[in-house]
Amino acid sequence: MTDASGPAGGRRTTLADVAARAGVSVPLVSIVMRDAPGASAATRERVRRAAEELGYRPDLRARLLRRSRSRLIGVVFGVQHPFHGDLVSGLYTASDPAGYELALSAVTPGRDERRAVASLLQDRCEALILLGPQLPTSDLAELAARMPVVVVARAVRSRAVDVVRTDDAAGLHLAVDHLVELGHTRIAHVDGGRAPGAAERRRGYREALRGHRLDAEERVLPGGLTEDEGAAAARTLLAAAPRPTAVTVFNDRCATGVLDVLRRGGLSVPRDLSVVGFDDSSLARLSHVALTTVAQDTDRLTALAVARATARLEDTAPASEREQVVPPHLVVRATTAPPRG
């Protein structure tokens, strides 16, 4: 087979090359490649065979830019968040059958959300999907006045912005219920501060304790999104008297910082202290972490996000329904067990 870069290996294979190999015109090859009417079954077979022999691959981005519509959906994600990587993978899976391409723009320590969004606006994106954004609601509403905006993993009080999120409070109910069933009564919570979803998870923790008549044992520790913030919270746990026997943590990344400090401090997890994370990110699934965690349904979240973005673009989405909430589920691994007798 000829190299995919071109008939002689030195350039990209073109429609003209395929036409010459198949013995048809370039417009006819274009019809076949676009799966448009106007070519017989035999001709389509001949053209596709020629394209395969030559290693022809359509330049989808160039094709999209030649159209009046780009059919590009911009995605802003945090490069430091493992769960965002899982969401991006799901968005690719959902967008392909819908006939849309994704343009990614990362938030990094040196590149904020506004800059990430601005670069996508220059890319002719038709809609934006923002993963756990921390932009003010007013900024999100301003963006939504220009194009469809879908926020994933954060509640937004704006009728202009579509939201697809997990029921964060329900997730903490699952975590606390699991720990109580194991026999724990002193259960702390490492908070997410001002991070998206933190307030709802904190509320869920408190509601669950009240439901089990353990509200006198409530203890919320400052935490955050990162391993370092989890480590700081764990050092507070180590110094506590009496020490909690279990802890729920804002997210998996923060929970790994908790685990590291507890183990370095000589505690056995889960015998001395059980730990529950949130997200079920790829980090939690690593064999040496094996974190019990509240799982967000990434497949459902991303499918709904793409469906809502495309429905807004095609004017088929209900005007009044702006928020879709997905239930979480608990994944039990190796970091939870009954407390020491």
C-alpha cells in the first residue's frame, strides 16, 4: 500500500490522486467521500478501494472550515485535574456520532480560564462546554449571550447557561451512609473550599450526619482541589483528639494527599482511618491507590453535555430546562473498612 502521506511518500494524498487511481473525476470522488447522492454503488466501491490503497484520509478540520458552519465545539478543561481528562475522553466519544469536532483549550497555572475561552472564540467554535469553571456567573451569562454554553460539574444560577452536573449532595450521602454501615461514628469531611461542587458536597455531608443523628460529631476541615491541600488537612487529622475514624474528601486528587500523609504518619488505611474520595477518576483506580470513592457517571455527563450543546445549536432544546442532574454511585475499594474495635 502507498504511504498515507502521499503516492510517493512525500506529500499528502489528494482527491485528485484518488480520482486518478479509480478512473473517475475529482467531483465524483468528492461525492463519494461526502456520502452524498450522485454515485452508483459500484463507483462508490471503486473509489473507496482506491482511497484505501492510497491511504487517503480526509482533512476533516479543513472540510469544516470551508463550510459556512465550523461544527466545532470548544472545551475548556483543567490540565491538572485527572477527572477532567476522563470527561474530555467522554466528550470525544459523544461528539463524533453527532457530527461535531472538539477544540480543546487548557487551563494551567499560567493560563487562566478567560484566556482559554478567548482562544476558542478565535477558533470559530459554535458552542462551548466548560468543565468545572470558576468564572463568575455574570461572565458565563455574557458568554451564553454569544453562543450556547454548557457547564459541566458546577451549578450555575443563570437561565442563559445550560448545566450538566452530578448530584453532589447525594454523593456525600452515599459516602457517609457507607461509613456508618461499617460502624463509623466519628466521620470528618475535607472540604473543597470555593471549588465547583464544594458547597453541595459540604451540605450533603452535614445532611447525612443529621440523618444518622451524628451531627454532634460534625467536623469540616479546610481542603481544596490538590494533593497539597489534602496533605495539610491530613496533618490536622493526625493531631486531632479524639481522632476521627473515617473521612470523606472533596475529590480523589485531594484524597491522595490525605492518604500519603496518613501512611507516612504511621497510620494504617483503612484499619486506623477509612478514606472516601469523590469522582472515581483514573487516579482512584490505580492499583496502589485503590480508593473507595463516589463515582461521577462520566459517560452520562458527557453524552448529556454534547446533546445539549448540539440541541441548542439546532434549536431543538427546551427553552425552560437548563439544568440536568445525574445521580452518582459508590465504588468500594481498599480504603474503607470497619473501625478498630
